[in-house]
Amino acid sequence: MESSTASSKLSCKNYRECQVYSPDDGNQIDSRNRLSKFWTPTGGISPQDGKQDDSHNLLIRAGFLRQAYSGVFHLLPLGLRVQEKLEILIDKHMRYIGASKLSLSSISNEALWQQSGRYSTNSELLRLNDRRESGFLLSPTHEEEITRLISSIVHSHNDLPLRLYQIGRKYRDEKRPRQGLLRAKEFLMKDLYTFDYSQIRALNTYNAVRKAYNNLFDELKVPYLVADADSGNMGGKLSHEYHFVSEKGEDNVWSCNKCEYVANEELVEKKVEEQIPTTSPSGELVFAGISTDRTTTIHIAIPRPQSLPSSKDPTWEDIHKHVNLHAVKRTGIDLDTGIESSALSHLLSETTKTIHIRDRRLVKSTSSTTPEASSSLDLTVTRPGDFCPRCSSGKLYVQKAIEVGHTFHLGTRYSEPLNALITVPESPSRAPIQMGCHGIGVSRLIGAVASLLADSRGLNWPRCIAPYECIIAPTPDLPGKDAEEVYDRIIGRDIDVVLDDRAKGIGWKLKDADLIGYPVIIVLGQTWKHKNMVEVQCRRLRVKVEVKLTELRDTVLRLLEQL
């Protein structure tokens, strides 16, 4: 029999068991994980009527967290174990690509963000002033700070490549925090920042990080999508998003039913027909909009949708139904998409110039005398069933999804304005460092996994981030040494087990175990009393079997390997 003290590490993790001491004399009792010595403030019951409970409420009821304020949460011991295991998983995959871990301050300053061009009085930055009114802010991300740090230390290409990451708290002044950990004011992020002296090397690094991300998400054994993405205000021209498909998601991810094409709403394309001759105004639909600075009238021309009769004049509300506003943005024109229709006509009369952008299927008018922006883009909205742009027969469909990770090739977006310059081979002048930035929302990932895998009985955790992989639940009338014997038989470096030795009935313990979401439950009840066998349950795999003690460890390992 394997001694419980012979193994001090959890399965595939450098996470040590705590030693339990008597509160009276301080003498060590044993090193077994016991729920009687671990704070788990749960309700102890499962949802009624077979209805699926909201995953955020489940996290609260199961004792993983409590809300402190709107969008701000305290992690309790169970939640912290999940977070720490996720951090250990991230650490492992960051080591595989040679990344060093650091910890940057959560405090930054407005001047640095103004220098990079990202500061705005209307942004979601959480600001604070010290007694000197210094203009500090709580960082939602650390591109500015890491770039300034590197610019003060690294001056030669001989010091590169460099890969640095941190796991720390970030802050965002959310107008409407919602869905618990999925959209909060304070959240935990993993940021990896990469530095290379040439674009080719930076792109090689980018691909290496993407491979590491794929390996990390594969280890979670939760289905995910990788989508071509828009870089937004982060900068750069190359980025990919990692998503869990979920109805609770706020992103729309488009996929092909025949090939591997996946793109987010900002970048999705579709196969379109050849140019459409427009011999009369009825062949096209023209919207009039205005730039955000109110100086320019913007005419947007698209093929007239069949659902909009030629006799109907388009309204401003129709633009959101028929025009791909993300594609309009990619033309470089700053269209105001939030303006009220009632104010538009008056503002258009006061503009000083006009510009036209046309869908690529429309033949350019030869009689037009107004400036026309060149547009090779499809300006129409993508709809389910449209043909895939990458393959010959595939059709597109859309799914709601939760973004849990994002990779960006930044290029010189931050190194140039912040003067992060280095000497480069065979050049007399210094050049900006080529950068990449790669994030994983750690706290969001916890909420997303909870949302994705929860069922009517409670949470369900993947093995590698479960608070405990296996729980032993004995009936209260069994001698304590029986449960300890089972514990000692299966404990080892490859199984993370906890003993529910609380003075509760077996029904309460099993409902509590389902609510918390332990991957494997071992029951010591009537089967143990009469057959000297245990019952092994795994809800996700729909397994409930009676097992001899000599076969227990192998049985549990086989189940965990599938989770």
C-alpha cells in the first residue's frame, strides 16, 4: 500500500498538499486532504426540477467565489485552487517556448498612454490620482509599461529574442459588468510579450506561441475555435482569437461547414458574385452617413437587397441590417455608427466635403464628379448560408462564443512611439523592436469553463484545473480508518484526491460533490459494507461502477485520462 506521506505533489502539477496540524498542541496529524480542514461554504444542494442553474450562481453556491461589488469578486479556497492550477498549466506551456515570468505593477500613468496614442478621456481606463495629482491609472493591459521597461534595458539585437510573461490583475471601467467572471471590472490575465529584431523572426515567434496556445487549450480537453481576428486598438495586422462556443458569449464567430475557415465578425468574408452592372439607381442601395468629426458626408453604395423593394427609400436604421460596418471601418473612413436618425439630416447639410465608397460588385460610375474611396471590400452583411471564401462548396454558419485568448503580432506599434530601439545586423542605424502580445483571460477562462460544462446537477471541471480530481465520500457511520485506507490506496503524484470527512449524510455529500464538480467521486456505502467494494462515479462520462479496492487506482486513472 502506498503511504499518503510518500506523495506530496498533485497529479502532473507542482502543487503540494498541506500538512494538517492539531489546533491544540500543533502536532502533525497526517497529510491527507480533508474537507473538514478546508473551508468550502456551499449550499450542499443541487438545483431542483432538473433545470440548469446559471453557471455564475453555481460558482457562488458551490463556494468558489463571492461578489464584493459590481464586477468585483473575492476568490474563496476552492476558486483559488482552480486559479492556481490554471496558472501552473500556463507556466508549463510558457516554459516550453522559453518565456520568463515577471510581475509588472498594476499602476501606470496617463502620460505613457498618451505617448502611445491609446489614451482617451472616454475610454474604459480606471483612473486614480495621488496627493500630487500625478494622473495614474490601473492598467487594463501592459503594452506601454513593458515596452518602456525593455527600451531602458535592451539596446542590441544580441539581447533578442526575448519572451516575457506575467499573470496579474487588470482593471477596466466596465459600464455594465455582467455574467460574473466573463465581464468584470477586475480580472486576472496572462500576458506574454515577445521581442525580436526582424519581422521574419517575429512571425516565427508568433507561430511558436500559437502552437503553445493550441497545446494548452488541447490539454483542457474543452472544444475551442481559433478565429482570424481584427487587431482593433491593440495595433498590428495579424491576430487570432481563441473561443469557447457558448450561448452566453458576446462574440459572433463564423465557420465553414466544409473546410477549416473560421473568422470573427470583424473579419468574416464570403464568396461574392462578379461585378453587377448598375444601369439605374434601382440596382444599388445608397446610404448617407457622417464622419465622427462632422465634416464629411459619407455615401455607402451596396447592391440593393431583394428584401428591400426599389420603391422603398432606405432609412439610417437599415444600414445596420444590410451594411457590414466592420468592412466600412477597414476602408479607413471614420463613420459615426451611433448617430440618431433625427439628427442626421441637419448635420449632413453642414458638412464641407463628400466621399463615396462602393461595394466591390458595383461598377464604378463614370459620370460621378465626387471623390470616391477605392474599395475592394464586400460591404454587405454576411448571413448564414453564404458561400465560404476559401473552398468551393462550403457554406458559412455563425455561433455565439466566449473569447478566452488572443494573439497579436504588433510589429512596431509600441516600440516606435515609445523609442524601444536596438542596433540591428549590417545596419548603421537603430531600428524599432518587432513585438508580439499574447493574452489569456485567466479569470474569464474559469467562468467560461464553468459555463460550458455545467449541467442541471452542478459544475463540471476538466481534470487539469479541477479543485480536486477525486473525492472520497463515506457514509458517516463508517470507521474513519476505512476511508483513510481507500485514500491511501489511490493517492499519488498522479491523482489529486480529497476526503469528505465532514459529519454529513451521504446524500448531502453526493449532492455537494455534484454541485462543486469533482471529476470523479468514490462512494463508500452499502457496497463497501457488504462487498468490500467502492462505487466510482463520473458524471461527465456517465459512469457508475462497483470496483474492488485492488482495481480502484487503475480505474480512477483511466477515467481521469479522458477528462
